[in-house]
Amino acid sequence: MRRFLLLLALLLVGGAASWAWWALPPRVAIATAATGTALEAVYATGAVEPVHWARVGPAIRGRVSAVMAEEGARVTEGQILARIDDRQSRSMADEAEARARFAAEDLARTRTLVARDIAARATLERAERDARAARSVADAAMQRLDDYLVRAPTDGVVLRRDVEVGEVVDTPASLFWVGEPRPLRVTAEVDEEDIARIAVGQRVLLRADAFAGRVLTAEVTQITPKGDTTRKAYRVRLALPDDTPLLVGMTVEANIVLRETRDAVLLPPAAVVLPPATRNPAATTARGPAFVWVVEKERVRRREVEIGVQAPRSVEIRRGIAVGEAVVLAPPGGLVDGQAVRLAPP
């Protein structure tokens, strides 16, 4: 009997302790609304390139016999950058030139004979036709020899060289990049869904792996009138300042600024409960009502808010929250308006 009473007492104590544990207010973490800059932007990726440059390739397929320019060298328009082996074509051109000279000599002899009435006039006409045809073939063969020379299309600096002596190259290949190192620009691809919001003159914030933690600037200067139907994107040119540390060929992440609000009210994203229809990670601005749980004297109050720009680390609150108010982070399910809560240690 004593053992039964002792067991009953332990069960009563345990049940009371369990009831007390479950009856305790839920523990929540809080954050405080702060001020900062809210930035609405369109994201794009691009590459740095000179404003003035050209890709240089061969006009024919062949083996490279000489490279005449090095990277970093300044060249002028028409300067030879590389030679392609032309021995076979040059031999054919020499043969055509010899035939043209022979035809010209034959024409001269025929004219002399016709002048002395030794040869018929028809013979002279035939000799003139043969001479013209032979000269035309020889001139074309000599002109084709120029295709074996890779020339600079414009004045500039050899920005890059992708050819070595002995390589066999073809017309799609790019052997040299020639241009001016300054000024530079970024050519970016903007999704067709966002292009309507892009305008010339907008400020752009850039990030590059080579300059981690540093925000660089640019400006929208050109928007291509026709988009790429395959990529569903439009090409946008971003002008870089003269003192930019970026180099030709670097890839960058661009944020084209649409709206910038200083001294905006900001909350962590985990504090804002969005309606299901607006929970889209790809969206920059939500549509529809949202709410937060405001902590007042260790009780929570549900409050609707109007949100603006959503960034990875903060959400702009346009209406409904004042700076300094405390809100619940990652609100647990089952909260009701006016419910008591316990504050978790920071």
C-alpha cells in the first residue's frame, strides 16, 4: 500500500511538471527594425571588353608559318600580324604570271605580223583575248596571295594572341584580338522580363571575383533594340569609368539600380511572413499583404505591413513598422494575437 501511494505521488508530481512545462509561453528570438538603404535592382551577368576592338582571324585554312606581333604590342591598320604557308599558291601564281607574260609577248609579235600584213586580223583579236585572260588569271592569283597574310584591321594594341607557328588554322578561328585598352565597358545579358525597366543613364553596381568585397560602378549607355529569341535576353552595354580596376575578359555580376531609398526601415527576411502567392525567391518586389509578429511587453501582436524591396539579407518595410520595434524571427506555428512569449537569449 505504501509503495502504491508513493508511485501515485510520483505520477502526480511528474504530471504537474509536464503540465507546467507545456503551459510555459513559447520561446522566440527577436530582431529590431533598423534603418538602411533599400536598393531595387535588376540582376545580370556580363564580361569586360574594350569599347573599340576587333577579333582577327584567317581568310583561308592553312598552316601558320610566322607570327609577326606579340601581346601588348601596338600595331597599325594593315600591319601583318601572321603569315600562313603560301608556297603552293605562290608557285601557282608564278606560273600564271609566266603565262601572262608569254601571252603578252605573243600579242606583241602578232601585232607586228599584222602590221606587215603577214598575219590575219582575226589572229590579232584572238591573241588580244588570250593576253587579257592570262593577265586576269595572273592578277587574281597574286591577289589571292594576300589572303595568306593576317593583317590588323585597325590601329590598336594586341590584347590577346591565340596562335603559334606550325598550327593549322581555319576561318572560324580567332588568332588575335586588337583594340584599345581604354575605355572599357561591360556587355551584359538582361532577361526579357526585366528589360522594360532598364533605361540609359541608370547607375550599376558591379561585383567581380578578382575584387572580393569591393563594389564597383558603371552606367547603362546602350540597350540593343533586338533581343536574342533563344536566350530570351537583351544585350546591354555598361560604361566603366577610366580608373576602373577591371581588366578585359573579367566576368562581373551587375545590379542595375532601379530605385534607391536611403533611411528605409529594414527587417531580416525571417521576420516577415509573406502570403503564399508572393513566396517567389526570384521576385525582387512582393505583391500583396504581409505581416509580422511585433513583441510588446513579452506579448506578440500580429501586424500587417507593406513591404518593398526584398534582398537576401533584408526586407524593406514601407508601412506598418517603426525603427526600433522588436519583431519575432522565424515565428513558430500556432502563435495567436496577444499571446505571451519568452525571449530567447541573443
